[in-house]
Amino acid sequence: MSQTQATVQHADSINSNDNAPDEKKKQKSKRPPNTAFRQQRLKAWQPILTPKTVLPLFFAVGVIFAPIGGLLLWASSQVQEISIDYSNCAKIAPSDFENMSSDRLSASFKSSKTVPPARWKRETNTSVTYNDSQVQVNDTTKCILQFSIPEDMKPPVLLYYRLTNFYQNHRRYVKSFDSSQLDGNARTADQIHTSDCDPLAWDANKKPYYPCGLIANSIFNDTYVNLQLLNPSGSNSNSSTNSSASIYNMTASGIAWSSDKSLYKNTEYKAEDVVPPPNWVRRWDYSKKLPDLSTDEAFQVWMRTAGLPTFSKLALRNDKDVMQTGSYQIEIWDEFNTTLYGGTKAILISTRTVMGGKNPFLGIAYIVVGGLCILLGALFTATHIIKPRKLGDHTYLSWDKEPTAAQATRPQN
């Protein structure tokens, strides 16, 4: 080999060695950064659970939870309410007042007074005019209830309707509405047809329903009117012709959540552009007036679907006047047929406390949890005193015990 060739090879070897570090530098390392978080070196507290630390916690939870449960039960007991089931009134109620069966009435008041039986009757083929739509219906059934309040009910006094076996939580039912239409936009028939409102999107003439969807069409449409105090003096008279009867005014204003009200706007539709849903025909004549959903709080309450098949929804309220002791009468324009799906309907008149309406479950749950904690704490304390377990005794660890014959002959993987 000549001296020139040797020099060239030596230069090539130097160049190749110089490029090697550059190639190594280009390779990305998969090693996580050397930080306390990525390398799992964060400070941690690993408490040792001993009887001296655990047993006081059991007793503390019991001592705290049990009184809270008692207070919740007490608050629930302060709620006054009366519920009257008027299902099938349009079919089985008499034409003159008679006592209802005892299973249709339930009441809860602070006093131990017995609530007299409620009475009912029906009037058929009566003519009523809906004030919100100026529509006169000539074949409405009126269900008239009479009931007694054994003690004053302080405001706010709330009137609910309660339905059973009505599944508002069905997936197809829950999504069956058009939010853009409810927001006031004049949605065309084609736009409505491609929304979740189907199969109640348009009629046979391809005019869109307003409002469309299953929820709106199935709205609870019984109307409660003329809640009267028949005997302001507090007598037990149930006469509906008492000249001293006075109206106990209740309003549908303020029954919807403010967050729900913001979802509805007055519509841009013209009356000739839309048709009412099938179940709205008796109540609304769109040639006279379109409903203003932004102010219809009863509709807004109904559109907030319930999670269970038995539910109550607020219909009327009185935030100022005491509901005095005495006998009351209420007229119900009976339009909502619960017999079609095997359900029931009832009115519920109730007060409330800072914890809401009557619901003893939460108080019972707190008392049960507190009682169990005290019971378990006492049981563990007795066990610790009678047969204590030495802390840190390694003989309790399986890996420190002599292997049994079966373990010794077990094949190793």
C-alpha cells in the first residue's frame, strides 16, 4: 500500500469517527424526564391504620351523622301536605258529592288530628273557556273535589300534580324536541323532519307542528281553578253553596326554574305556517293566537323531564297567604287521560322547609349510617380489648410462615 492510500484511509476513519457522536445525538431518548412527578418521587403520606386511629373515626362519624339525620327527619315532619288521587274521576265519580275511598287520600300534618274523607263529583258536557287561548270547549268533564285542612298551612303553599307509571325517562321521548324551534326560530318542515321530533314533526299536509315532538304533545293539560275556602270560620261544613266561601288565589307564575325560562323565546312563526300538536287541538286555536312558550311556565315545567316513572311537578303556588284551617273545594277541568297507559294522577298541596318538601329518606339514611358506624366501632373496640392483635407481628404475613406440604410440593412456574 502506498503512502498516499494509507493517508486517505486514515482520513476516512477520522471522518467516520467524527460523525458517530452526531448520529447518537439525533436519537431521541425514551427515558422520562428526571423530575419528582415523572420519576414517582413525590412526597406521600402512608398512615398506619391502628385501632387507636380507626376506632375514633367510627365513633366520630356516628356522633356527627346521627344528629344530622335526626334534624333532617324533624325538618321533613314539619312539612304539611295532603294528596288526593282523582284518577278515573271522569268515569266513576258520582253526579253529586260522595266520600272518596280512603286509599285515595293521604295527609301529613303536625297535629295528630284525623283528616276527614275527601269528597268528589263530576259534571259532564260542561262548557269552559281557556283564558290563555280564548278557546271554548263544550264537552269538558269537570271533576270537583272537597277536602279539609286540619291546621293552617303557612306560605309558600305549593300545588303539584303527581303522575305514576309515566316514563318521561325513555330515551326516544327525552330527545323528542327541537331546541332551535323552542328558541323562537321558524324552522321549515324539512328542517323539522330531520330533527329528533319525528314522528311528530309535521302533519299530513307537511305543515310543521309547533311545538313539535313527543314531550310537547303529551303535556299534562288538566286545569285547576277556583280553589275556595268553604267555611272561613273553621266549621266542618262541606256545603259547596256556602255564601261565605272565599277564593284562595294561586298563580302559575314563578313555578319554572329561571334556567329553564331562558331556553324559550317567542316564535317567529306565522299562524298559517304551523299546526298545533294532536293533543293541543282542543285547547289551542292557532287561527286566533299562537302560544307564547317564553311565558308558558306550565309548559316549561313539563319539558324538564322526570327521571322516575312516579313524579310530581309544580302547577300553582301562593307565596303570601296562609291557607287557613277549613274545608276547601277545587274544580279540575279533566283532560289528561291516565287510563290509556295504566297510570294515576293526583293533586298534592304542600308546604316546604329549608330542606325542601317531605322526604324522610335522607334523614333515615344519615341515621342508619351513623348507627352502623357506632355499632361497628363498639364491636371493633370490644374485639380489640378482648383479643388484641399485636401491631407489626410478622407471623401474620404468609411469606414468613413455614410452607405446608401442599405448598412445598406445588410446582414452581
